[in-house]
Amino acid sequence: MEMIKVVSSNVVAVGYQGNDLYVDYKSGSYVYKDVPKKVYDGLVNAESKGKYMHANVKGKYEYLRIK
């Protein structure tokens, strides 16, 4: 899977495989389960990655810390 580097104060890179969203933060890496592709696309195109994550991903999908 390809991780796309993003410009953000907290998010380093994002990726999507199957229905899973992968996010590398400066503090660690996480996978969010069963995330629709449109949510990933919205994240990639969001002006503020952190605000988008808080509004559309965090607290809405199960996640695991992977690193």
C-alpha cells in the first residue's frame, strides 16, 4: 500500500487499502477499520487534515495502533 505524505502539523502520511484508513501521526501509526473511500478522499483533499480527522474519523470508526 502506498502512503501519501501530507502537509499537516500532526498527520505525516495517509493510506487506504481494502476498507481501512492508515494514518501516520507524529506520535504513531493507526489503522481505522471499515472507513468508506469517500472519507479517505475527503481527508486527502482537506485543507486541515487534523480538523477533518476530528470531525469525520476519530470516534466514528474502530482503530488500532500499529506502531
